[in-house]
Amino acid sequence: MTLLNKLTASSQFNAETTGNRSSFVKSAPVDSLTRIFISALVILAIWKAIVVLFNMPSFILPSPEDVASKLISRHDILLKHTWVTAKEILLGLLLGLSMGLFFALQMLFFKPIKRWLLPILIASQAIPVFALAPILMLWLGYGIASKVVMAALIIFFPVTTCCYDGLRSTPTGYLDLSQTMGASRWQQLWRVRLPASLPVLASGIRVAVVIAPIGAVAGEWVGSSEGLGYLMLQTNARMLIDEMFAALFILAALSVSLYFITDTLLKRFIPWDNK
């Protein structure tokens, strides 16, 4: 086989591989939606079976159709509180990710900071978020600021550690080659370290997206006048259990949707890490 034929065959193989990978990435969201739909149907079936078999009263466990009816009849109120909680989660994610990246860079380039900052990171996770909530309410008030800070604090540790581990695990050969080519420290960071750390950072972002709603809702439970957490407390106090379950359903749907949207975007922007 001539060199030209070898190159042609190699190009065809790479094109087929790229096409297969592209079709896999495109079909992945469809497969995920199918699995979510089937899982939801199974959960609803089990839920309905428990209500029927054990004759559960509605003030303990409402039926799925009661919750669906409440979702329709109270959609305006539910959407209003959902928008508040969604803003708290998104702003908390933005703040937490920014803080995590910033402090990871500080620990990477300034070694003394790492020795002082690492114990603080560990201590921030040792203190329960519910213990910090009243203090944040006192300092920041009952508005959106305290919930955003709580959501940021709860994701700060996983994002910082994942980003730091990714930045410092850059292959030495890449760094040596960039130095040989005359790259500055900033160019090494932007063109070598950050791209190499993206797969590890993506894992931290996925974890952050899952746990950020915990901080926002915990803040609403401690003190708030709006949001899904506030609505759940109010409906529980008035024994409106079907409406409480409707708020819980929306919160779960919001969290799952946010995770799969983030996962799809990460796979699109980090194609070399699609597994």
C-alpha cells in the first residue's frame, strides 16, 4: 500500500470515528430523556400503588393525581416561587464557581496560601450549613443575598478542590514543551493548564449543580418570604400536603433539569472527555 493510500485510509477511519462520536453525543440527550421518562413512570406507579394498597390518607401521602391537579390549579403561585429559587441557585453557582476557581489559582501559584487556606476549606465543610444559616440571615437579611451565599458556600469546597487537582495534575511534558516554545506563565495557564484541568473541573461542576439547591432551600427554610422552600414550610403548616408535594416535585424537576443541561453543555465544550 502506498503512502497516499495509507493516508487516505487513515483519514476515512478518523472521519468515521468522528462521525460516530458526534452521533453518540447527539443521541445522548435523547437517551437520557428516555431514561428519565421511564424512571418517572416507575416512581409514579409505585407511588400510586402505595396509596391504593395501604389506603393512605391524603394528609399523609396524597395521590399523584391530587398533586397533578394542584400543579395545574396553583401554577401561578408555584411558578412565582420557582423563579425565586432558580435565581438563588444560578447566582449561587456563579458565585461559588468563581470563588472556587480564584482560590484554586491562588493555591497553585502561591504555596504559602495553600498551607493557610486548606484548613479553612476543610473547616467550611465541617460546619453544617444549617448552623451558618441564622448567622447569614443576621448579616445579609432575609432577601436573596443570604440564600445565594449559602448555595455558594455549599459548593465552594468541591469546586475548589477539583479545580486545584486538575490544575496541578497537568502532564509535565506539556509544561516542558510550552516552556521550550517560550510560553509565559499566563500563556501556560490559559493554553495548557486550564484546558488540561477541564475534565476534572467538570466533575466538580456536576457535583456543585446537584448540591447547590440544598443551600438555597435550606436558607429559605431558616428565613424567607418567597421561594419553594418557603412555600413548602407554609403549606406543611396549613396541612396542604398536596401543594407541598407539588412544590417538592418542581424542586426535583428543577434540579434534575439543571444537572442534565449542565452535563450536556460540558460534553459539548469538552469533547475530548466524552466517555
